[in-house]
Amino acid sequence: MVRAASEKLWWTFRTEHTLWTDFMRAKYCSRVHPVAKLVRTSDSHTWKRMLAVRDEAERAMGWRLFQGRVNFWWDNWSGLGPLGRLYPFPGVSYSRAPLLDFVTDGVLDLFDHPDLALAGLQVDLSRLGQGPRDIPVWRPASDGMFSFATAKSFLRPARLVDPDPFLARCWHKHLPFKVSFLAWRVFWGRLPMDDVISRFGHVVVSRCWCCPAPAFDSIAHIFYSGDTARAVWHHVFASLGLQSRHRSLRTLIASWGRSGTHNPLRSFVLCRLPYLVLWELWKHRNGCLHSRDTPSVARVMFGVARGVVECLYRRWPGQHILPPNWRMIVSYLEAHVPRRVIRSVRWSPPSSGSLKLNLALSASEGGAAALVRNQGGGLCYGVSWSRQGETIRGLFRVLFSCLTWCLDGGHRVLVVETSVRDLEAYFDASATTPWYMDDVVSRLHFLCSCGTINFMLCSPRANLPTQALADWALDTPGETAFVTFADLPPRVRALLIHDDVPYVSFDFADPP
């Protein structure tokens, strides 16, 4: 977190013009570029912190070129890092030459630097002169904006071992953080119990206050083997009709999720219930120890029932309003049997005077296809594209090809339908899209402004002809256009003919 905060300071220093950043530039970088500045013992602590993460931060920074006034040698405009370190020419540390000095007729001119020309520098200069200034980009974030979360994930070292899946099950959505954190501490043995304290060499006279019979105060006793814990676990198992063989708390929790059920509401409660029991047992133990409460299984079960009700309210605020009564909750779960809903899935034709454009990606990476059809389901135009490593851009390529064909033909009312959910954000002008897709997004919004284009999501079973064409494109690299029905592959033609036959899908819904 300290290094992420230092990166935030460096990002602010490099991208903003405030009183603090102007002061730091005047004090430390009056003659030398900040990336080329060397650390000195007389520097301030804040400046040393910033220089400690400078190389990593500069590697994660990029630039959208609009004016070309970034430093040619020290700003990471090429993606290779500072060129002044890769090719240390004489006097380059003090160079303030902008990138614009190396551009001739809109093309990067490296005639005086053959070493750089052989390095294969590639830069997009198509936007030069189209903006007021060059914009910094934070590459770890999809939107290009710096955030503390992306900085921490960028700096966080890779795990050498996989995390324990048993501990990962402690964290559930709609479960309070304090409950999940306590369960994590229980399984790690990080609680101030007498058995833990005794491991540090302290002599402890131990006694459990939450059970009628005095016993040693330990994690296993409080949460599993004590009289109160055994009574609570037995009551929960008996009321829910669960059976499990366990010899410790860990085996009890591990075998808890093996009881499968087709009731989504019951599954929701069961996967969170053991951690609520652990939390209430911990509260019961502290109440008996510090508040002199008497041991009570009923009080623990009341807390468990209240925790279940609160979880249900967080998940469904307007449904499943229940009192904190464990018997009523169990009866409600047993009576709540979802009904099976049968739906027909098929391709729906567009309205009169409009066309429908279906998009699909291949099952394997690299293929994309699009089909334009009229109200009768007939083929108007189709495109397939395949190239390894261009999945999303290939999808936009076929989309732009079909949109251009429709607009050139005078068709201004279109419906774009696909099962690719990630495509929805690109049609929404208010949504944040990845910075490296700016050229695609700007072209898409321009084409959408030329007509009335509506976006729809559909089931993959309602888009089978386009899906089959995308799979076929994997064997035919490049772009292929289809103007007539006979040009399509045989499997795609067969699916188009039988596209009016609905498919049946089964789903579950809450009872009325």
C-alpha cells in the first residue's frame, strides 16, 4: 500500500499542474527530465519515495498523442520505456526534444538515429493536431485512469502457491465482513484464546465460561467440541435434515457444502449458515466471559436466525421478509420450492422497414461473423473474419462492414443482436470503455449517429446460424463476404432454413 501511494504521488507529479507539482519540478527537475533524475542523499523523504517506484510507474504509463509534445527520449510514448536508457546517446539526459521534432509529414523520421530505426518503433500518429494536449494513460486500468486499486494489483507480487480453497470459502457476498473475517481467523488459529496464548510461553489458568461444565478455553472447544457448540451444531443439523460425519471443525465445514439441493433459496442460506454459527458462538463466548451472561443455546440460535434474515434482506430487499425465528425460517425454506418455467427460444424477425444484424464469436479464439437479415428472415449480407489474436477487433471489423453496407444501401433503421455481453458497453455512450479501443469506439459512435441503431442481447440458441458461420471462419483466414444465400456454407444454410423452429429452455423462478 505504501508503494501504491508513492505511485499515486508520481502519477500526480507527472500528469497534473498544481502548486505542489510546480514546486517539486522547480526544486528537483529544473534542468533534467524527472525520469532521468538521479537520487541524492540530500533529497527529501517524499522525493526518494517517488523515485523508488519511478521505473515501475513509468512502465505502466503511456501517452495518447494529440500534439506530440511529449519528451522523445524519456516519456514512454512507444511502449518500450524511456528510450534514453535503451539508447544512451551523449547528452541525452538533458535533452528536452519533443516527439514532434522527429515527425515529418505525419510519419516518424529516424534518419539521424539508425539504431532507433532498427528497433522497430511503432506509434499511432493519426491523431496529431486533433486535441489540445497529449493525455497520459494508466495502462493497468481498462479506462486509462489511475486508481489506487489498479496500482496495488500492479505492484502486488505474484502468488507462489495457490490459496487455500477452504479459506476462500469464508468470503461470501451478502455476508457481513466481520463474520467472514472471524471465520478466516478461526481456521488460521488467530484468536486470543488460552491455547493460542499458551504457545507464546505464558502460563495460563484456563476455564471456559460458555459451557455449564468447566473446560479448557480453546478454539476447538468454543466452536466445535464444547457443550454449547455441540448443542448448536446438533440443532442446526437436525432441523435442516443434514447428515455429516466429522471429527473436527474443519471436516464439519468441509462436508457442509456436499449436500446438494435444487432449491436456490435453501442453497443461499446453507452456504452462509456455518459462518453465522461461528460468529454467534464467538459472541456467546465473549458475553459469558466479559458480561457474565449465562450459557444459552436459544440465544445463539436467535442470533443465527437474525443473521440469516439479514442476509436474505441484503440479497432480496423486497422479498423473503421473515422474523428472526429459526423454526419459521426452516419451514419457509422447505415450502419454498421454485417452479420450472419453460420458454421458447428462437430468432425474432425485425419490424417492418428495418434490418437485423446478428453478431457472433467463434468457440475458439480468432473467428467472428455477422449476418444481416430482413423481416422475412432472408439473407441480405454476411461477413466472416478470422485471424489469431484479434477476437474483439475481428468482431468490430465484421460489425463495421455490415453497418457500412446497410447505411450505403439507405437502410437507416437497424437492430444489432448478439449474445456477446461485453459488446453492450461499446454502444452505450455513457459507459467507460478500454482506452486502447478509442479508435473503434469513435468509429462505432459515428456510424450509430448516421441512423437509428438499437442494441439487443439474445440467447446463444437464438443466434446459431451466425455462430456456425463464425466457427466456419476459423478454417478460412481473412475476410469473406456473402451476398447471396447460395454463398453461405452448407451448415449455415441449413440452420437458416430451420431458424423458425423454436428451442425449449428450462428455467427456475420463485413461486407466486
